[in-house]
Amino acid sequence: MSGIVGLVLQKGRPRDSLDGEKIIRGMINGSTHLTNECKRIKKISRPIGGKEFWVGCSSTQRNNNDFSSVEIYTSRNKRWEVIFHGKISNCTEIDNLLSAFNVEVSTKSNAERIAEIISNYGFEGLHSIDGMFTFAAFENLSESLLLARDRIGQKSLYYINYEDIFAFSSDFSALLSLSTIVPMSVNADTIGQYFSLGYIPSPGSAVHPIMKLEPGQYLLHDKKGDVLLDRFFSCNPNGTLCSNDHTISLDVIRSKPIQITNQFIKQSIIKCVPCEAAVMLNGQKDSTLIAYYIAEQDKRMGWDPKSRTGYSLHHEYQSETNAELTKSICIECGWRNHAISITEQEEVNTYLELADSLEEPNGDYSLIFNYILGKNIGLQNQNAIGSFGGDELFLQHERHKNILHQITNYENSESWAKIYWTNINPIGNSVALKEAIEQLKIEPLRDILHKFRILQDEWEHNPKRFLQLLDITTYVPERILSQVNRTGMECGVEIYSPLLHTQLLLAAMAILPSEKVDDLNSESILDKLLKIKFNKLPIAEQLSSMNSTKPFLNLFLKDRVINGVTKLRNLGLEEFSLFIEKIFSDQSSFSNDNLFAISIYIDWLNKLLSVYPSIRHPLLSNK
């Protein structure tokens, strides 16, 4: 379990009596992921009239001197105090930049590199940092706090700015403990967002006034307590805010898409894959391709393949094809094979573990499977490699192909994002959901639809690239990576996805769309790489799904929803109970995916209002 928390108290304000150490310890104790014995708490004292800055962190401990991916560091000039969570993937490039100032990195610490790059380059130094991370940096002279979240959103960072209190955490649940001193309520807009999308997009969160940084965004909290938000990274096929990102010209990328994609995947594997890291396998093309690249890396580096293990899940309702395929990949790569057999009862038990958490709800049913994988990997490894984001990066999911046909039939006056989200993501019947949201008199997607309508006008010549951008900036960080990050923190495993390295992401965006998706029968770039580089036929898409009909789980989730609604009604949430009943009215046709998404939110809400009674709900009958 790992993560970071921080607190800034503005001294000289009416609430000078607030005890910073008591508050930061309360945040750690209230957190899902910061509860083991391996903790650090540090106070940075300021003169009277200044700020009091507290930070805390927790990490899986390997030995007395190694605190995994969570670090605290003070810059050489004593100006910056940095607390870091995650991993930098371009350490060599940063070390070269620091050498220009005669600064030599004395440790392997990521926090040291962050402290020194900001100390010597200022905020411009943010453009040089790549990897998966969140960090906070306190500048002693100006008494300013800098927060940043990685470019793709592989790590999460939440914050609160209320009167004389500013607090942040990689853990949503840690900030809930502040509800006794900061007025909080369930965010009405994000109720509609969750049931429309299956996740809650940045910058809002499930509880007001908790906010979260967007991917590639930084926040500056100045001496007066004012907050400035800006970006240090933004995706675009023609370049980014970071001038050194495109190392190869766009013309070369577009003229040699297979060769360039191969080159960047190899570079990403070199930067992201530690020796002996576990490999998460699912039998699909992106997972299989990454496995072969890792095996190639093992051979090139002279690493013993027997020290690496491939992990896969096999459900009792699946055919043997999946298990046989992942086993054959492990044998071919020379790895150990750890195939985990699971039953419906194990899924139910895992659900109950997840439902006991107060982390921000995520409606992705695959959270159950990733959590089971993470727990098994965490028993033996502290690093794992996945293939998350490949479908979205290369537009190879079936939903992309289906929705593209619909979008091309609409005039540009229609919102492509609205068409996509209405047809792909809603939990339950989209018509019933629309009516239920209208009855609540909220417009949950208004701001985000406006944002993407502006982007649509810029990209009206290219709906394929627009869908790619839509998924990379919303679906990938907020639905996929948030649950991967949660799994990693709860299971003590750092999970890397080489397919989301910046150079590869920008190359995928620059490649002409015809190279990614033409029609329902076209091969993707990943298919072509499997065939050309590794002489493997494209993976058959007929592999049986983990989400197939499961009668016991289906009944369990339906009962969970019904009982959960009864509890909410007893709490006085009649209007919200009617909202759930309306979208749940046709439950006979509900998939386990939809049932999971509804049930996990209801369980989260019931526990939230029970553990933190001071948090209000906007639809409470006796509010």
C-alpha cells in the first residue's frame, strides 16, 4: 500500500487553533492505502504569519532504506521540499539536463530529480518530466506549493482548497476525513456523470469540494492562498506543449508507421520494464505483443527468463482456449506461468472487499479481475507490466468501429462526444437515464460536452482522431488507469503500461487514421507488428469473455442494488432512490457490467454517509 498526503495551514487566520499534525494523521488513518506501519510524516515550520506545511507518505517497505516509489527530498539549495509518488521514465534525459548546471544526481531518488530540475529550471522543468507520477513541491522562499499529475493520468491527485486549509492526496478517501472541518456534500453533477459515463471525469470528484488534477496539469497554491491551474502537457498529433517530445519528424512517422511504432515500443519497454517484473496476460493482441517485446528485452539484456512470471486469470465459465494461449506464451518466452482459476464466489468475495473501500467509485467491472491479479502478483512481485490503453491508442476496440459509422452519418452540428457517450457508456437504459437526470434538474455533462465541442470544431475533418483524443484524455485516465492505480496502491504493486509512453502515444496520434481503422475487417498496427516482427498470426477475437453470463453473480448484484436502495431510502434519500429505481427498472436485461456499476456506487454512497455523517447529500429529503 502506498501514497502521499499533504496539508497547508494558512497561519494568522481565524482558525489558528487547528492542529496540523492531528489533521495529517487523521488523513492517513482515514485513507484506504496509507494504513500500514511504514509511514513518514514531516513538518516544514514557517515563521508566524506564514504557512505550516505537513506531508505524509506510506509505501510498501522492501528494506530499511528502500521506500519503493514514494519519496521525500529536500533540494541542495534548501528551497524545495518534494514528496513524490510513482516513477520517472526518462531519468537519463533529466540527468543530462541537470549536468548543464553541474548538478549530479547522488541517489536513485525520483524526488531528488524533481527537486533539482524545478530548482534549476523553474516551472519550465515540468516539460522535461515523463513517467507515471504525482508530486508536491513546497518552495520555502515564496511559501508556494506546486502540485503536478503525470501526462497521461496514470496516477491520481486530489485536493481541497477551503478558506485557510489546502490539502492534497493521491488517495480520495484521505481527504474525506477533513469533513469535520471542511463542509462537504455529494456532488450532484457527478452523480449524472457517473451514470452517464461509468466514471467521474476530472476536474470534479464524487464529493464537493474535493477536486482532482487533470492529466498533464499542474497547480500552484501561492502565499495568499490563491490557486492557479495550468497545463505542462497536452496531446496533439502535430506536437505538444513540450518542445522536445517529437524526436522524429511527423512526416517520417506517417511514412513509416510500422517501423516507428516498433521503435517506440522497444524504447518504452527499455524504460518501463524492470528485471523480474511480472507480466499481466489476457490473451489479447496488445497483451501478447507486449509479452514478446519483453521476452526480446530479456534476451537482449541477458536476463534470466525463468525469473519472470506471466500471470493470467481463467474463469470457470471460460473455455480452455484462454488458459492454453497464455500458457503457450509463457512457455515460448521461457517464463514461469501462474494461471489463476476463479469462480463466481471469488468474484463476489472480491466485490465485497472493493465495496468496503471509500475510494471514488469506478464502474468498470474489470476492476474485480485486476484486483484479483494484483493481489496474487503482490505476494511475489512489487512491479507488474500491463498492456492498458492499447485499444484506445490504436482505435482497435469494437466500439470505435461501431460508433465511427454512426458519427459519419451525422452533420458536424451534432456533438460527436455526446453521440459516443450516449451509445457506449451509459449505465442501464439510456432513455431511462436521460429522463431520470432531467427529473433531477441537473446537466452533468454540460461543461465537458462544451469543452469537446470546441475540439470537434478544430478536428471536424477527422472524426477518427477526435475519438482517439476523447478516449486518451477521458476514458483512459479516469476509467481504465484509475482502477489500475487503485489496484496497485491496494496490493503494493507498481503497474506499468509501456503502450502509454509519451513518444508512442504521440506517434499513434500522428499516424494517419487510415493506418489505424479502415473498416470492420482491417488489421490494426498491433496486428501487423505481431505478423511482421514476431511471425505471429493476429490474435483471434473469439476468445471467451470474462464478463459472460454468471447467474449467481447476477443475482447477488441485483439483491445488492435492491437492499442498497432500501438503506438509502431509510436515510431519507427518497428522490435519489427513485432515480436509481428508474434506471434500474428493466433489470432483467442488465448485464453484470451494469449491475456492478450501479451496485458499487450505491454501496459506496451508503458507507460514505454512514462513516462521515457530516457529509450531506443534495437530494436528502430533510436537508
